[in-house]
Amino acid sequence: MNGRIIFYIALAFFSILYVILSPQPPFPGKLILKAVPIWMIAAHVFLSLKDRKGRLLFVGVLFGSAGDVVLSTDYPLSFVIGLGLFLVGHIFYILSFAHQWEFKAWKIAPAAAVLALSTSLSIALTPYLNGLTIPVYAYVFVISLMVVFAIFRNPPSPAVWIGGVLFLLSDAIIALREFMKMEIPYRAILIMSTYYLAQILIGEGSIQDNRTQKR
């Protein structure tokens, strides 16, 4: 069994383990366990993609991990700070994807669908945002732009843009619960499973695209 297979087995193990445990109350080491899959993705991106777009992607994953950790705490302003860290992470994703931008007419439809979804989400949330209107609007705009840039990447693999869509879906579930107090069955499992899968598809999809282009 080579190292790559062992890595993917370990990544799947830690991701599934935390998804299963995510609805449980806090316990010693839970926060570290939550971060381990993302740190593994970051390390793999760092070791596999040594060009500029790879380094930008690596920094984006780290900001996402930091935002995830902050959002898991009960400190004052943790939501706003975590949101800001994720926003910065998405900006780094955009900068990474911009290196592979290629316009194709057929991609306008999925990009428009993403923008329509994010706009509808913003409109639905507006009455509930209170003093967080500008930060939430800014975040929705940036993550939507990240997905659009992922869609218009040059490599043909759909993994990265599917990951971007899942990232948007994960954050939409958080927003519906946080602001509209909507009861969503298996909310914690849905949030973490879509979030982990999003980061895995973005990171590993980018690595696979790079390998394919070198052949």
C-alpha cells in the first residue's frame, strides 16, 4: 500500500469520525479533531502544488481552518472574526483560480445559477441580519465569486467547482440556522460533511488537475 492510499484512507477516517461526532457536546480534543482533516489537505496541497497558484490555495485552506476553529469557540465576536477569516480564505482561492481562468460560453449558465442562489439567500436573510448586514453581504459576494472562478477554471475536472458549490451549501445551512433559526434535521452532520467534502474536492481536485496537465 503506497503513501498516497494511506493518506486518503486517513483523511477519510478523520473526516468521517468528526462528522459522526459533530452533534456531540464539546469534549477534550474535539476542536483539534475537527481541524485535522483540513490540516491534512493543506499539507498535501503544500507538498504537491509548488507554484504560485498552489501556494495561494494553501494559504486559503489555512485561513479556512482558522475560521473554522474560531467559529467553534464561544468568544465574543467569534462569528464575525470567523466569517472574516473564511472571507480572506476565499479571496486566496479566487487568486489561485484566476491563474487558470478560461472563458467558455457554456459555463455562463452554472455561474448564473450560483449567483441567483446566493442572491436569493441574501434576500431571504436580510430581515434577520440586524447589524451584520454588510459583513454577511460581503461574505456571500466573495464566496459566490469564488465558486464562479472555480467554474471558469481551465482544467476540465469538475471536482473543484463542485467543491465550491458544496462550500456555499454548507455556509447556507449555517446562515439559515444562525439567523433565521430554521430547524434543519441532522444540521451538524450536513454542515460538516459538505464542508469537509468541499475542501477535499477543492484541494485534491486542484492537485489532480495539476498532475493531468503535466502528463
